[in-house]
Amino acid sequence: MAVIEAIQTTYLEADAATVLFEDIPATYEHLQLRMNIASDSTTTSGIPRDYCLLYFNTSTATTNSDYSDHVMLGRASAANAYTAAGIHYLSIHFCAGTSLGAANFGTAVVDILDYAEDGNKNTTTSSITGSIGPGSGTSEVGVSFCSGLWDNTDDVTKILLIPDLGSNWRRGSEFTLYGIQE
């Protein structure tokens, strides 16, 4: 039976540009990140959802091209999928509400697999996300399933989370990192 232990929870009492998990112990087989979040984005594209940019082993955004992902998106009006290789971050789609839907936060569960394999494996991720914003009907609903690759065999010791469209995570956002031991 798997044992799941909370490593750290960050609850934002005020808006914050980033959330950083540091000094992640290498004592688990996998990590899981659970988020209930919103950003201050005011993007008026008609989509009041934001994405979360995820970086490993850094305290600031980087331009390293060692990430790749595969994304499947579902909206009320359309569904699509795409891949990207050699990108600068992993993107966790449709996981955050925005200031356009002030009452609405998004949610995500991100599995970070084989994060501490002593230089033997690249780190992979999978995430399930969803958010809803204001508007009529279900035109504002978004869900996604993403898988990602960090093309690096270093152990993950830091996780940096930055909103894609907004400048800050909104007050009330909550991020919890779990360790999973099987």
C-alpha cells in the first residue's frame, strides 16, 4: 500500500509572483503536487483561465530548453491536443482561475515521477486539471491532461511555479507537495 505524506503546504495570505518548494527530500519514489489556485491575469481573450509554468531546480524562470510536453485540452466548444519539445518550462494548462472570475479558482493534481533516481532517469510528469470562469453556460469550462518530460537526470530538489498570463498568484491560492512511497 502506498504511503502519502505531506511535505509542505503553501497558502497565500497575500498575492505572490512565485511559489517555490525547496530542499525536497530524495526519500520518496514520487512526488505529487495538488493546487487550488488563481492568478491576477486580466487577459480578455474570453478565456478566464490561466496556466501554471513549472520549473525544476531553479529559483527563477530559465531559458533552458530541456522540457517537452504533450497536452490534451477540453473546452465546451472544442477539444485539441498538441506536443512541444525543447521548451523552457512545463505548462500545467487550465489549472488556475483569473481575476475575471474572482470567485473561481482552478485545481490541478500533478504527479512527478521518478524525481530522485540518482542520475538514472529523466523526470516525467502527468497532470489532470480544470477550471471554470464567469460567463454563460459552459463556454468558460476548461479541463486538461498533460504529460511532461524534464530531459535531465538530476534529482529534483526545487519546484518553481509561476502564472503564465498573470503577474501573481492570488491570495487564497493553496499549493501542497506530497511525497509518495510505495
